[in-house]
Amino acid sequence: QVQLVESGGGLVQPGGSLRLSCAASRSIFGANAMGWYRQAPGKERELVATVTTGGTTNYADSLKGRFTISRDNAKNTVFLQMNSLKPEDTAVYYCNLKSTFGVHDYWGQGTQVTVSS
């Protein structure tokens, strides 16, 4: 089993920035991806960004340029730098760890991000 612990969420004004972190309790063997998803009130959970063990990134088209994902393989940690935040970014953000062939699929508890003035 793997536990994902998220931090960095909170309340921020429009135009502000936040940096989310997610640390896995242990690594999993083989190729995998870590990423962030979000779910706004009344909406389905959607992809924010993912990054593979090898460093390949994938972003939601609407977020590319404002959000940046990165990971530290040695520390089993993934980050999400969020800039120029908008009220529409308000959501619960979830960390995910998934192996290439679906043997492992873990989720964090979620962290609330609220963008409001």
C-alpha cells in the first residue's frame, strides 16, 4: 500500500499563487505517473497535470502555461506550481500515483484550493 499526503492548499486571492506538494509513503516499482486532478462543486473530477518517472509531462490544455508540474523521484514527491489563479480554479485537488499497467492506483485525500477576493 502507498499513502499519499498532500499539502499547500488554502485560500488565495485572484492572481495569486500556490504550490501544492504530495509525498508518497514509498515508491512503487517500475514506470509510473504522478499527477494532480481536481473536482469543483457540481463538476466531475478532471485532469490537471501528470508527470512520468522519466519526466514526461501532460497538462490540461486550458491550464498549460499557468500551472507547472514537477517531481522528485528520490523523495517520491510531486509538486504543482499554480500561478495567476482564477476563481474558476477553486476545487479540491487530488494527488494520484498510477503504474503503467494499472497494478497500482492510489489517491490522496484531497486538499482544498479556494480562489476568492
